[in-house]
Amino acid sequence: MAKKILVVDDSALMRRVICDIINSDERFQVAARAVDGLQAFDLLSRHQYDAVVLDVNMPRMTGLELLKELRKYKIPARVMMASTDTREGAKTTLDALELGALDFIHKPDNAAQCREGSFPEHLLRILDVVADSSASVLEAEPKKKEDSAQTTSKVVELARKSTSRSAGSRIVAIASSTGGPKALQSVIPRLPAQLDAPVLLVQHMPKGFTASLAERLNDLSEISVKEACEGDELQKGMVYVSTGGMHMKVKYTNGRHVIHYTDEPHREGVKPCANYMYESLAESRFDKVVCAVLTGMGADGTEGIKNLESSKKIHVIAQDQASCVVYGMPRSVVNAGIPVQVVPLEQVAQEIILNVGVKA
């Protein structure tokens, strides 16, 4: 049976185009349409849908206001946002993800462009994942910065007392996708500023969104977070977020590890791709790589980690199924035949700290 979809957009032309794309796939059926958040709220109060495609800027009630109302009245819904890639649009998208939207798609400036290129395929791929997800806008919100700091301090003390950590330089490399921006708020803010390793992060997002993600994580965290720039020298106690639309690698040159971007084709259907990040670390001088694979569709990270294992000592952490929005990437690495530590999302940061330690 086709999955029932609610499309919410104030533009009649945009609604028609998006509905045509959705109805062209036998897996889906547009069951209802709404011109704004208020009409959508009324429909969601009375009917159930497998997924909602939600515009952001609408009269009477915006997409963000609708998400807040759904949380307030405890009305479950699986929501994907249709967002613009302006700076303000990126910020609003992150707000929506925090409020429970499961994923988003960058919507072209006009409806005609929606019929072109990869947009229809991309829309249907994300919609399929969102409609199958067990999560909804009622999922718990990330903990506050103060709560994260209290948890982190306890783990830091434990790491300082631990004598099991062997000598050598370490690096942390994190991969995440669908559900990642929210999941990362349960990981990065729990990492201490004195972490004894740099942290690389590949989150599947388009260009224009990763800078806002880095800024938001930096505001929430003790550890410093930035969107990585070409040539950045890796420093301990720093998180480097890959920019969207490029592949982030690590290059060892003149006695330094630096960020290097390449413009190779999409891999695993994404750009940036974590596989490139992991494979580049095979040529690094780090003695150990702690790999963390979080929620996301597909298998990005698995091939790169397997290739890295042949030349480096690694420790692999995978988010467990129960705490994932989409148990794709973690499942893939768990099934790859390499040793993996599977933990709930709330414990990922703790395991990173215990594996790399903190600076004296």
C-alpha cells in the first residue's frame, strides 16, 4: 500500500510540482495538501500521515511554528523540511531539526527547477527514509549546555585516573547523516576543551548549511568547533566540520597534519563522503584513529574504515539502533566484520573521551 503524504506549501505551483513528483512514485500517494501551517495543524490533528513535506515560510503559521504546536499538543508526525540555502534559511533548517524534523531538502528558487536535475530523485529518497522512520517530532530535545558540562566533567575525571591508555597520538573521525544534526548535539557538547585529539566531522549536508551547523555546535560546546578551511592545521581540542559539496581529507605535509579538500564525484551518493576522510588517515602519522558512526541512511563510512583498518590501529564506535533516526550507516559498519563498540547516543562522547584521553 502506498504511503500517505501531506504536502504543506503556500505556493500553489510549488505544491503541484512536489505533489507530481511524489505521486510519480508508486511507493507514495499525496493524501492531503495544505497552504500553511494552520491548515496543516488541523489536518494532523484529525488524520495520520506516513510523512509530511513542510515548507518553512508561510502566512498565518510558519513551518517552525507548526513544529512547536505539534510538540505542544503531542501530535506525532514524521516531517521533512523543504528549505532554502540562504544563511537565514540554513539557520531556520537547523531550528527545525532541533524541533523534531527528521531531515530536509534544499528547495530550488522556483518550481520549474524542481523538475530538473537530481531534485526529484533526492526528494523521493529522503521521503522514503522519513516515512519509514520510527522517530517523530515528539522525540526528546537535546540536553542543555549545563547538563552536558556536568556529565563531561565526570568522564574527564575518569579519563585522567585511567592508566590503560597507551602513549601515542590520536584523532577522532565522526560520520553522520539523517538525524545527525540533532544527534551531534548529544555528542559534541559533551567533548571537553582539553580533549587530547583533534576531531573530524563529516555530516551529509549541502554547501551553505555546514557553516551554520558548525556555529551552532560551537555555541553549545566547551570544545571549539569550526567549519574546516583548506590548509587548516589540525589542533587538539578542535572539531573540524567538513564543508558541504566537497570531500574533506587529511594531508601530512612539512611535519603537520592539515585539511585538504577535493572535488571528486559523489560517493555513496553524498558529498562530502566520510569514506574519503577515513581513507586519507591511512597516510597520516596518527597512531590510533577513533571512528564514530552515527545515525544515517546508506553505508557511508564502512568502506573507508575497513580500508583504514589495514594500516592503522582503530577503535570503532557505532550508535545503537534504538537511538538512531535511521539505522543505516551504523548497521553497515556493525555488519562489516570488524570489531565495533555499539553504544546508545548518550554514551558516544564518553567512549570517545575514554579512548583518546584529555590533556594534562
